Amino acid sequence: MTWTQHDRLLALKSRLPRTWTPFFARHGNLTPVQQQTIPPILDGKNTLVIAATASGKTEATIAPLLERYCLGPVRRQKGIRSPNRLHILYICPTRALVRDLYERLQGPFAVLDVSLTMKSGDTGPVSPRNPPTVLITTPESTDSLLTRAPRLLTQLQAIVLDEIHLFDGGPRGDHLRCLLRRIEIVRAYHQKQATTEAVPLQRIALSATVLDPEGVAERYLKSQPFDEIPTAPPEIVAVAGKRKLDATIASMTDLDDLAAALTERVRSGAGIRKTLVFCNTRNEVEQTAAFLRAYLGYDAAVFAHYSNLDQALRLEVERDFAVASVAVCVSTSTLELGIDIGSIDDVALIGPPPSLQSFLQRIGRGGRRTGITRVLCMARSRLEDAQFQALIALADGTAGREGVSFLPSVLIQQTFSILKQSPTGAIRLPDLRRVAPVSFDDEILRSILGHLSRLDFLRAGRLGEWRPGPALDELVDAHEIYSNIGSAPLTLTLVDAFSGRTLAQTHRRRTVGEVLQLGGRILRVVWQDRYRIGVERIRGAPPGREIYSQTAPYALPLEVGQAVAAWAGLQPAQIATLPVAEGTWLFHFWGELYGELLREILHSQYPTAKDSAPAMHVNEHCLFVPGRVCKLPDWNKKRFCQALHRLLPRFEAILDLGRFHSLLPLDLARKTVVARCDLPRFRHIYCTADIVEPAPPVQEKLEFLLT
């Protein structure tokens, strides 16, 4: 360490007089991300922190915030000494991460004598009379807090948004943006009533992988044009820290192949003892865990983890896996995040994940102590093999991300939530205007409120007011107004038939005698009543070797398709054709949405002969078109709009448009789908496409994708 670095460390240490010992003393040093993050946060700046998992982002954020608002001079200057005030809100994407972070921070907070509480769907309410100084929670619980006890947020000084990339670009991200605005409104009203100085809310966002840092900072950390308190431009702290990626792609015809591959890696002498296996669906998790428990080629504890498991069971799995010496845990995306499950030596993926960010998050769980990220990619087809190769190539480079538009379905949820919060029991147009983006004019907002009235979710009150209707009363009674994720509420509970212990939640009814898998174990339904399903374990039942995959309803991104094209040897903008007697294989590599749009356009331009197939979708990268295709039809906006209109129902099913999308006025719902498709981008790709007949080496790889 040079003298300059040593001086810098001492200077930072002097600025953390109370938090240095509980948070950093045992390490004796600061990580690079901590050295760069602590100063701007201590200075009160809104900050986006991008750094590898396990690099110390949490400590780099929470320690300076405690110094500034709970222990240090700002607290004394602003007169916020009272311990019975909530000063820092820490928002996580999952309940499991809330609990994990709470357990990690309990020790340092106890040393500092600062109160810390967690709130999620798995915990009880926060006491309005004795609130914590710091609250760890989710967006949904934050919404509930706003509606039930908004006064708790009047003294809030800072808000932390953890794993921001998991929110951004979807309904939860837009929900979060509305919540930030509502919190600012509550604070501004209180400051005005108390005639105190208007102090902006300090905002911090954290992530290991952000593909659009400037856009994320703009959406979540910058004050809006209509905010009363202007803020300085956000700081972006990005610390490089890539570990070496050691990726192996193996073919998988059934679960025997997975068991054999895991066994070989454990016996390779590489020191692999703990393996995390990711699947894309709960069904795959159940099948895989059950099979490995019976047929894994070495002695290891096998666990299953996914969101529908009861919270107590999930916690048990996390703790048991963390302390096990040799173990395998099979999980959905629930363990992509920074939940503490101990050191992971190896990661296996059954099928490619739905996006590059998900891929980066999953492989980032392994090898944190060795500097090498090992990943075993199990490809169930040649297509999956190619997509894995594309994801690996993207992981070693950088990728941009298209702009994201605000989802109006979130405004429906916010209408319901604001009504619940309203002391008058009514909502007015200005109330919705204050949380809506400036791009949504009053005409759009009136159409939303009017449509909800026609659906009986709202009813007319006094002039310019809307009040809850009977349909909304049902949602409120079921506590279904705080979330923008999911669809039907989970109304049934799986329990042990004899002890009554809660095992999981489900919305699917079962029949007595039906056999199912849960947590990788085989169960039989013994009884059921209106709200519960009693099950017993079947011992000795052999699990199946085949894995029945249910493709998750997501659209393969364009960036992954283009990476597969590069793997095949095509240049950007090239579309490859393979003519056959019946027509042409057309390899576009445009992803799911744009590929479907292209198919619909070509379907009308290449009419089906009597004995030939129509233009049809083969996979995410390829179409089959009757006849020869030498060039794409000239761009025609009318023809394109007609094609898109025919595809709207399908696109609504695969785009993440929010839980309340079906309650939008029809015209606005259609415009939302069009906006998410990014049509200017499609037109550019379409108009610059170059159709080529590939050279033999490229042709061989393209044929590989058809098998």
C-alpha cells in the first residue's frame, strides 16, 4: 500500500468514527467499492453503486448513512435526534433478501444502539408509536406502509434501493418510482406544516449488474421536473471486479446426465463441495431435486428452494445448505440474489436463463472466494447450446439496453393505493397527476379513472372525485392492492396432513389421492377443505428421469439473438437463408417479439400454396417461409400496423405488463404493447436487414440450430 492510499484510508476512517469498528475493523481495510462509495454518501449525494456481488456495497452504503443521519452532525443540525423516528428506508426486491439483510446487520446495529426492523409479507406490522431508525422492506410493504401510516415517513432522510436492476424496466420498477414520489409528497407536506427547512431525500441504488447506468440514475435517483426540492445530478460509482469465468457446456437428455456431470465435477479435484443448481420453473426444481436426492453419484444433502415454499421452510433450506459440508441446492431465481447461503463452489444451469442479467446474476453466486466463477451449462438441445455460448460471449463484454417506457397499469394500482391512503376516502385527478410521469396527460388519466368506474372499481363522488366501488372493496379486503406482481391471489395452503404444518402456497386445487412433488419430495393429497390441502410423504417412490420443462412466458431478448447470430458467423444486420424444396429457412436472430412480427408480415406476402405450410415460427431465431426469399418486402407502415394488431393478444401474454393491465382502457392497453415493442427500433432493424446465403461453415451452424 502506498502512502497516498494509506492517507486516504485514514481520512475515510476519521469520517466514520462510530461505524468503523462494527462494520470494517475486522477487515482492517476498505474494499475498492467502499473507498469510492463512502465519500459521496457522507456528502449527501444521490449515488448509484455498481460493483460485484460480495464486494461490500451494503456496508459502503449503510455505514455512512448511519453516520450522517443517525449518529453524526447532520442529525444534530437538523434537529432529528429523537430515536422514535424512521430515518432510513432500505428496499429489497424479495422477502428472503429482507430477512437475510436484517440478520446480517443485527450485530453492528446492536453495537451502535440503533434500532433496526424488517417488514415484509412474512412479518408483522411496524409500530407507529415506536418505529425503528432503519427499516428493511419491499416495495409492496412500503406501499402498505404509505396507505396505513404515512406519518412514519415524514422524518425519512434516505432511501436505499437494493438490486435495482431487478426492478428496472418492469412494473415493480415503475411502482417504485411512484412510491418515491409519494414519499417525497408526504415529506414535503410535513416540512411545510412544521415550517422546517426543505431537505431532499437522499437516494442510493445498488446493483452488481446495470447495463444502463445513466438511465437507471435518471429514473430513480434524480428529482422529477415537478419536484419542489431540486437535487444535484446523481453520482455513479462503478467498480470493475470481474472474476475469471470457467464455463462448460454439456448436453442433457435426462436427469442422469446432470447427476453424472455434477459427480464428475466433485471428483475432479477442483475442491467443489457446494453446488447451486438453477432451473427456470418450479416444476423443474421439484423434478430435479427429487431425482438428485435418489440418484446423485456422491453423498450430499440435496435441497429445493423457490418462492412458493412456506417462509419457514425456505429459511430452513437456506440455513441447512449454508452449514452443510457437501450439498446441492436446486433453485429458481429466488437464490439469484445476495441471500446468505454460504460459500458456493460451483453453479449449474438447467437451460439458459431468460436474460443476460439473469445469467450474470446466477453465475455470480459461485466462486466468490477463489476469483474463478465455475458454471456448468446443461443444454437440452442444440438451440440451448448455442444460446449458452451467446450468453457466455455477452458475459465477457458489455451490452446496452433499450429505453424503457412507464407501464400505465401501475397507475391503476396506485389509484387503489392512494384511495386507501386518502383521509377523505376519495381520489381526485391531481392526486394521480402527482405520481404519474409527465408524459401521461390529464386526458389519459381521466380515461383510466373513467374506465375503472365503468368496471365498478370506482364510483363517482362529489364533482371531480372518485370513491371506491364494490369491485375495489373486494380487492382491499383480500389485501390485493399493494402489489404489481403476479396474477391470481394465492388462496390455498399446502399443509402436513397430520401435524398441520404449513408447507407452501398454491392457487391450484388438487384431488384426494393426487401425487405431487414439493421441496424435491414425493407427496400424496390426503384431504382438502376450502383453504387447505393436506398431504403426506410417499417414501420409496422413484422419481422420473426425464425433466418436463414448462417454458416460462418470456420473450427472448434481441441482444441474445444477435449474440447467437455472431456465434454462427453472421455479421450485424445479416439474415441468413437456407433454401429447401418446400420453401426457405429464414434465420433472423431478432428474438421472440420481432421474430413474430416478421413472421406475420411475411405470412401476408408469401401466400400458402395448396400443399405447403404457411410462414411459421420454428424457434426464437428462425422462421420457415414457403417459396424463395431474396429480400424483405418494402417497409409499409399500414401493413406493419395490421400485423401488430393481430399479434397484440399474444404479445400481452409474454410481455411483463403488470398485474392490472387488463383493467386499462382498450386503446391505452394496445398503445402500451406497442410502446414496449419499441417500433422505431424494429423499423430500423427491418429496413437495414441484409439477406444472405451463408458460406458452408455458417450453414453448418445454422442447421445445428434446427435439431
